[in-house]
Amino acid sequence: MTIMRGKKVLNNVYWHSSLTIAQTDDVQQQIAAAETLANLQAGIDYNVVKYDSKSQELSLLWYPGFFIDAFPALEKSYRIDLDDKRVVKRSYQASFNPPILHRKELFLSQDDPHIAQFKELTATAEQLGLFENPIRIGFKQAWENLIAEKGFQLVDHQFVPIGNLETNVELPDYDSLVGMAISRHLTALSRSNLSAPMQCLARHGFLDGALSVFDYGCGKGDDIRNLTANAIPVSGWDPHYAADQPKQAADIVNLGFVINVIENYQERLDAILGAYHLTQQVLVVSAMLLNQNAFKGQSFNDGVITQRNTFQKYFTQTELKEFVSDTLETEAIPVAPGIFFIFKDTDAEQRFLLNRQRSHRNVLRLSQSFSNPAVPKLSRNEKKYLGVKHLIDPLWQQTLGLGRLPEKTEIANLIELTQSLGSTSKALHFMLAQFDEDLLEQARQHRIDDLLTYFALQTFSKRRTYKHLETALQKDIKAFFGDYKNATATAQAVLFQIGKADLIATACLQASEQGLGYLDEEQALYLHSYVVEQLPTVLRIYIGCATVLYGDIEQTDLIKIHSQSGKLSLMRYDDFQNLPLPRLLERVKVNLREQTFDLYQYGDEYEPTYLYLKSRYINEEFPNYAEQLSFDEQLQAIRLFDLSGYGPRPVIFRETLANARWEVYGFELIRSQCIPNLDNLCGRTLTYRQLIECGETQQSTGLVNCPKQPESYTALYDLATHILDPVIDYYGMIQLTYGFCSHELGKYIKKRVAPKLDQHAAHELNAKNNLICPRLGAAIDFIVEDENMREVADWVANNTPFDRLYFYGDNRPIHVSYGPEQKGEYIDLVMTETGGQVPRKTRIGSLIALN
């Protein structure tokens, strides 16, 4: 078995590129092949190797601050599959939360001059308790927050107590940043208790308490109670449950899943017209969509009578849009499957459409700068800035949000600002002198991308004339495009590009390299909906075209861009964020070329599939990413499943996992705590009963020799899979002579046993509740008929990860164990002249060399 130098994590070994020369020849050849395939050079393009000892995959990583920074951040990675000749590149340069390195001394040769410094840093981190939860510390945000929680800050390669730092630097609050970046609804509202139309309103900022709500067809009033509890002015009417309540006008009127239960077409028209008459700003109309359940029931008019004797009319998305738009003679805007907004207030409609394309995360990304410690003495300019910081900082945030300098009418604290700095132009000039103007240029480009996306998607609706546009939008057009004609022409030019498969494929590759999705072997890009606004403009428009037909993607978790076929898939999962294996609940496949979509829903009749390797589809800024990545790496490391394609069916996955003594616990894979049936397979060939009832003493006494500890069954399973199954595969069936030994059975075995050492007791406890054998693991004695047991022992030593192996003679059973230490001790028991046996260790390394 090859011994590699470096830091070992599961099946992977990490080392600095300077240590490659110390690895075996075959490993060096693989690294050289990977360099050639990816066109990389050690020390220039990468400086750390991540080597998978179980496959032909490896990664070459670039940590530019490896020797400079205490815990350097990853800037670029190249994942290389030598079998498929495939290279996947990822850049972390724009990431809030890149991976970081710890214990750098393990990556280097022990004679490296940095070793002492790195060891001292690691020892201090251990003393502070920073390595207690290894899953939490692998990424920059959690690591820096953890250091701050301990009351320290890093200065060069030293941990310095925060209380001793003479600086006014404010530490970045990463948790609040991420919360802002991914926030999509009001936190005061319990989204899970609101109906889907109300959730859409909340997501888009309509339920902030400033607008009144009327629920037309409120049913039992669940939404009314929830909105009232959140101090939102609301009332409602229902022909059955609230017929005595008045129908009254409101800013927002909700006609939620009403028209689909009205069997009379004219009454259906009256309902939607009546609701629209009460609307002052926006009407929300929702109805049931056509799905696999739509054909269950007796046909009646244009719908069906259900088993509960209720009427249901199932619409297609296009049919519902046309019905609403034609009836109200105004455009219905899809915001979700079966849910539409219809605006009476045209300014509100324009603000809504524009805000849907606004990239708030990019503004946040630009506005967040991590300052260096302040110099002890402030300059005159710095003192002046500190005096007006409360005015300049908000002005800078506004400037980044606009992507341009604000005009006088747009500045909130204009009077105070001009009083402090003399004039608006002086204030703006002073502000620009305090910040990096490159950030403003990036903000400008982000804003242009937002506007191009907005104008491109407006092609599908009636475009308003320039004089009817909002004042702020007119200013944007003038600043970024010169005039309205140029703005719309530029947007249309980008819109026409979405029909070019090669451009879409290039944009998908670019997005994947920035960590914005997973590019599969068919060049389809999978991404989470929360990163859409960070995508290249052509992909934002590509996805935006689907929203014109389908509605908002806010409730969608994963998006799949089929780069070659003009299609888009939208997938919704069960608690995507908080489950390591979320179940697929709904899939929508949108055909942009034919302007149609198919809806697939999963449940009782269609078993929801698991999403395996979820960390592929999110990035390090997504909640629970570190935990998800750890889970996925562990799942791959146990090597039970082929996770290519869609992976195993859920029932097969659960059965296989349980048989292998694993279970899912939160974001962890832990060993099973259940007691299996003795006749279940223990590995591929033997049963638990065979490993438990094989000893001569057990058979003669008839004792029930069952383990009491779940960990003992797991140890027997690992012994079978790692040692016995390979032996049986090579030699055929073996004869077991002595297996598991319980505390009770051990009382009957008096000679030539050492229960504290031999591992036959596995993880069992004695009468004092202490481990019988502290070595843990499990052991078995066996013989192979018609085989020289020396040859068998040598084969086991050379081909399995055994712990301890005892050889007694050419024709006698051997004793072999598998345990956590995996010591690889091969011991001959040599007969003495007096008839006793003396242990003599055999060196495995020399044995391998001899063979």
C-alpha cells in the first residue's frame, strides 16, 4: 500500500507543490500528466495538490498567499479527470467566502524553513479551541467569525487579543452580509403560513404595511389572520365564510384560487371583473394549473367534478394569462406558476418590472470593502472624512446602487451635505476621493446589465414612451445610453443573442468558472436561483424569457440551462437549504423556442428523487455550504453508490446505506445505531450469524453470543467488507474458526486468549461498563482449505488495510483484525524449544519489496 506525504482528509491527500518530488514515481507522473492537460506550471499557476487516492481525479490549487498569509485563501482551482481528459476551472477572486488552508506545516517537507512558524501558529489555534469543529472552519467567513468569537484577531502570523488592538477598524459582519445578500422576503412574515399568492406579494415587497389588502374570496380567513398579526391593513369577503363582510377597495386585491372553482363561465368573469374594480394598485389572480391530477373526476363544462363534489377548472399557464389579459384588457404578468399580477397603477407596474432585474447582490459585493488597520496618526483629509462620514458613506452606497453620480434631487441629506462641504459638486468630488473609483465603474456596468435585461424583456410587452417612464429611469437612460432609442436597440441586440447556442454555451462556461453553477458533461449549466443576478447578461435574459411565460423563479431552487436546445428546466425541492438530500417536488421544462412548458409534480404516485452532491450546484456563499460539502465528500468517500447521472433511486439508496451500517443525521453520515437481523448480509458474502456463531466454544455451550453494542455490528461489517470479502473474492469461500466473542462467552474460554488485545470482543463492554478491548475494531480467525496459510497471510498483508495479523503455521488458521488504528502489524508466532510461542513481527515493506 502506497504511503503518501502530506495532509490526509478522507480519500484525499494535500501537499505543497514543492513536496511532489517526494511522492512516488507513479504519482509524479500523474501530476505531470495533469499539468500538461491543463497547461499549468507549478509555482506559477498552482502551488497545492489535492490528490484522490481512490480515483484518477486530482485538483491543482492556487493559494497566492500560501507563505504570506497565516491562513491563505484559495484563488483558483483546476479539477482534472485524467481518464476523461476533462479540466474544470473555478475562480474564487470575487467570492465573499473562499476556502482557506489550516495546518500548513503538513503540506511541506519537514526541513522547510517555514515549518517552525507554521507549527507555532497551529499550536496556538489548537490552544484557542479553533479546531474543535473542523467542518465549520474551512471557509473565510466562519473562520474569521470564530476567531473574533474567541476574542482574538490575526495580525500577520499571530493571534492578538482584540482588546489590545489600538485601532478603530470595524470587523465585517459576514452573517449580516450573507443575510442581506440572500434576503427575498420580509422576515416578519411567516411565509409558510401564507398562501402562495400572498407569498409572492411578500417576496416583492408589497406587504410592508404601507399598502392595504383585500382578500376577494378569503375562505376561512387564514391569510387575513396572518397579515393582521403582522400589522398589515387587511380585510376580506367570501360568499360562504364571510358573506356579511363588505366588498371594499384596497391597494392590493387578492383573487386567490377562486376562478378555478366557479363552474359558470359568466360568474367567473364577474368575479375577476369585480375584484379588478376594487383594485387601486395591483390585483393578484391565481388558479390551478393543468397537471397529472387534472383528469381525475367527471367532466363538467370546461372542468371536472371531483370526488368531494367540488368543481375544478384546470388552466394551462398560457390559457390563464390570456383569460385574465383579455378579460381585463391589460397585461397579466406571471410571477409564479398559476399566479399573475395585474397592475392598475402603471408607475407601480414599471417599478416592479425594473426591480425584478436589479442586481442587489452586486451592489452589496461592491460596497463591502475590508479595511486595513488604520495608521496611528490621521491625515487632515482623514480627519475631515471622519467628521462627515455619516453623510458620505450613505451617499457612496447610493452612488453604487445607481451606478452613477446622483443628481441633486436624488440626494436625501442634500442640505446638511452642502452645509458641511460647500456644494453638491464639492461633496461628490470629496466622496470620490475617499473611495476606489474602480468600484463605481463596476457598479456602472452592473447597472447597465440590469437595464439591458429589463429593456430586453420589455420587448415582450407594450413598451411605454420615454415621457411616460419614471424620472429615475429616464436619468439612467440618459447617463448610460444617451437616449431611449439607443437603450432599446442595445437591449434587443443582446436579446437576439440568446438564440445562438455557441454564445449561450460560452456564457455557461464563464458562469461555472466563477462558481455560479455546475456545468455537466453535456454543457448544461445547473445553478441556484439566488445567483441569477450575478450571471452574464445574456444568461439573465435567457432565464428572464422563461419568466415571461412561467412567472417568477423566486420559488425555484435549481435552474438548468440547456445550452444547445433552447430549453430551461426549473426544479423545486423540499427544504432545499436545510436538507443534505432534498427531494424533488416539482419540475418545469420551458421550451423557449416553442413558447410552451411542461409541469411535472412529484408525490405519492411519482416518488420524489433525491438531489445528490448538492454542493455542486451551490457555492461557498450559500447557507450550510461547508456542512453540505463535508456531507458530499463523506458520501463519496464511503464508495457505496454510483452518483453519476441522477444517482440511485431513493429506496435503493436508503437500503444500501442501512445495509452498510450508515445513516443520515443532519448534514452528517454516522454509523448506524440499530441492531441488525443476524441473518442479514454482513458484507457481500457472509451473514452476521456466521461471524458470531462460528467458534467451537460457542457451538458447544449454545450461548447466545450476540453483541449488545451497535458499534460492534458495525465493526464486524467493516471487517467483512475490508478483509473477508476481498479474501473470498480471491480464494473462494473460507472456513471461520473463531469470530465475535461476547463478555459472557469469554468466561468459558480460558487458554491462549487475550481479550484486552485480540479484538474479538469488538466494541463490547465488561461488567464495569468499560471497553473489553480498547483497541476497538473486530477480529476473525479463518482458514482456507487446500491453501498454504503463509501464502494467504502474505496476500492479506499486501492487499488489505488490516490492523493486526497473526500467523500460527502453514496449516493453521490465521488471526486478522480490522480497526481504527490500521497498524498493519504482521506477527509470526514462532515455536520455541520448550513448546511455547514467541511473537516476531514481519516488516510489510520488505515483504512487498520481496514480492
